[in-house]
Amino acid sequence: MTIVEKLTRFVRRVFKTSLDVFLEALKHSPNAQGYVSGSITELLLKKKLESQYGLELKRIREKWEGRKHAHHHGDLYFRKSTSAPWYVMESKGVKSNSEKWHRLYNYEKLKGFLVDHADKIPWINRRRDIEKQVTDWIDANLPKFRSEYSANLYEYEEIRKYKPTRETEKAKTIATLKQFSRDQINAMIAERLAYVMSKVKVLETHFVSGTSGASDRTQATPRKDEFSVVAIDIFLRYPEHHFVFANPQNLESSGDDANHLQQNYIMGFVFTDEQGKPTLCITEDWSEDFNEVYQTLDPEDAVKEKDMQIDNRYLVTDDEDEDGSL
């Protein structure tokens, strides 16, 4: 049976529709795409850890029987061997809108961001003028910022609501932009973002969690003791699914509560050269080698097997329907 036949049968059995309708519905639902993307990431992570590192992994139940254990707020249980302790791993992706959020489609924002995060960029010599090195890099790799992209862009809502008190460069720029529709402004921003991301992409996490009483959280980010390892799939900023790992205890704490993670971490960058080859640059807090992170784990942070709630559910199997149809 071909993969298309398997997929067709799966869609008919689970969604009671055709493959064409399924695909169209998926295209029109960003939320559904995000959920499927997360499932793919988790599956590929599991396969990688099993085949490359010999781990035993179990999926953690999303809906628990009773109150969820405060130290089990991850996606996977894992252990190295049958005699090794069980730990919890959280699987996440990178932010999909970092470059837009930081307004890197404007020259000064891009330059300032790279200067601020120069410690994450290997081609920058910290003993020399950092700003000049960044400026030279932008001039060489993104020359349109000196010509057609030299004027700032602003979001449509900011343009619409802006009330200048005096004539400034921003006021004059926004006055020029007022002639454009929302779609036109969005298209201009998207064009510049594509240009910037053809040379540099930002790797940024996004830790957001609820603050229910069952979570023992004081703020809307995870506690550092909820999981022992976080695995980040950077495929949204990389040509393929690629994982980097960290021990949450080694990440900088939230300024409001030292027991919590921050909402966002700039992990590093992906730079692309003239030949289209990507170069991954990440900080020392993150590692492409899972074993490096595993060595930092404290057995005292392991979870007790009696507390584990494992998800063994399967929606469908590969078996055919009872009538033998697809």
C-alpha cells in the first residue's frame, strides 16, 4: 500500500471525508497546521532520541486523572536505561514572528538588534568596534537598506492612529505611508522581512504557560523544575527539522521570580551565505548534542515512576476496516 493510499484511508476513517477536502481544510486553518506541526516535531524528536541516543521515551498524558504533578509539565518521559531514572522533557519550536516583532525590517532596529546580541554572533570581534562590524555586514549583505529600504516602515494600525505634535522624520514618513491600504503596508513589511531573512534569521523561544493553582506558578511562564530538559526544533528558521537542547536550570531566570523561566530567550541566529548555505549560531546555554545536556541533570530532579501518567492512546491503527474497505 502506498503512502497516499494509507493517508487516504486514514482521512476517510478519522475525518469521514476525502483527501482533497482534508487538505483544503488544513490550508485554511493555521491553528490546525500548528497542532500538526507540533505533533511532527514531537515524533521526530522521539525517533532521534531513540535511534541516536538509545533513550526510552513515553508520552506524558495531556489530561491527567486528578491533579497534575507539578514536575510533570512536559511532553515526554525519558531515561537512558532500565536502571536509570526517569526525567521529563519539554518539546517546543521557535517563535514564528521574531523578526517582525523586533521590527528588523527597519535599518536602525536591525542594526541595534545585532549589536545588542553581538555575543551570539561568531563573526563579530568583541575587541573591535561592534557597531561598525554590524554596519559593514548589513552594507555588504543587505545593501537595499542604503537605498530603497532606507525609510522606516510602520504597522498599519500605528500609521492610522499616529497623531504628530511636530514635524519629525517619523511624522513625515507616516504621512507618506497613509496613502497605502492595510494589505499594501503588510505586503511592504513582508517583502522586507523576506529580504532580511534571506541573510539572517532569529532563533527565539516563547515560554508561555497558565497560572492555575495546580501548576504552582507565580507567573505565566514555566517553573524551572517542571521539566529537566527542553528540546527546541528550529525548523521554522532552518532548512530541516533540527533540535537543540538545554537544561532549564542553566537558563537565565525570570526577573520577577528566580524559580521561573523567562518568556523569551534569544538563542542565536541562522546566517545564510551567498551560496544559500546556513550557519547555525547558538549560545553556550544550548547544545546540539543531547548527551552534553544529559550530563548536567541531577538525579534528585528525576520523577518517581509511581507518579507517571503515560499516554498510550492511539486513534487508529494500520489495520483495515472490518469490511476490508479503505
